[in-house]
Amino acid sequence: MIYGKRIRLRGVERSDVPKFYEWINDPEVNEGLDVHLPMSMQDEEQWFEQSAQRAQAEKPMAIEMCEGNDWKLIGNCRFFHLEWTNRAAELGITIGDKSVWNQGYGTETMQLLLQHGFETLNLNRIYLRVYSTNPRAIHVYEKAGFVLEGTLREDAYKHGKYIDVHIMSVLRSDWNPIKEKK
């Protein structure tokens, strides 16, 4: 497990699937995700089965917050599109539990993912895609040290209109000063 101050990242378990199913079908949660149709429980179970077959570095992780002596599931995250020759990977995060939005859990998760990516996976570049219509997520990514690389104009279609998608990244050379400030 990967521990932060208030959260931990752990492997996803089958018992997490019902909560993921609930979140992926919540319009507010999936607003920032590449989801266009309702997902069935079978779809989520199939995602879980496929995830178990991924390489270890690309398996999803559950995000849990410390709640007294227990841990509460609040989201999930993972690296994908790993390019070992280029030492690069894309990442994704979902804080599905809306009761903990705007409390810094996304920022702490991103910091843990960057630490894991640079110090454990030995990556040089970690990047993500974010809809231009998602200022809350953009703010979280900027706080974690991501910088805007560019914009894919009208790259996504949501709610009857095309929207821009930003590409943001952190390089290892960006991470070292960020890490030393902590």
C-alpha cells in the first residue's frame, strides 16, 4: 500500500465494484470522465476482470481516506499507456465520493501518484488529459505541479457540444524541486 497523510492507495478488490458502479453512473462524478452511456454492474465487473489482467504498474488502485480507525473508499486511480522506452505514463483519477470533494483528497492523491511514478516506477514524464470545462480538476492538477502542455481543440463531445481537452504533465525535473519543498 502507498500511504499519505490522510489517505492510502491500495489494490482494487471485487468488493469495491458496487461503489465504482454507483460513481460511474452519477452524472456529477462522470462529468469529467470519458463516459457517454450508463454502465451496468456487468460492465463494471468486466472492467474489474480486465484490470486484474493488466501489468502490475497499470493496475487500478483504490483511494481510501482514514476515518477514525477505519478506511473509507473514496475513489480510484491508475497509470496507463506506460511507455517504458520513453519512461512516460498517463494517469487518471476519480474521487467518486462527493461528500469529500474540495477537501484536498484529490491533491494528496496526485502527490502520492507522482511520488510513486517517479520514485518507484522510475518515470520521467507523467501526463493526463482534462476537459477544459473542469476547472476544479485543473486546479488540483496545478496544485500538484502539473503544467499545461497544450490543448486538443474540440477533442471531446459531451452534452451536445465539442469541448477542448488540455494535456498537462509533470517531468521528473519538475518533481525534484516540488518534492524538496514538502
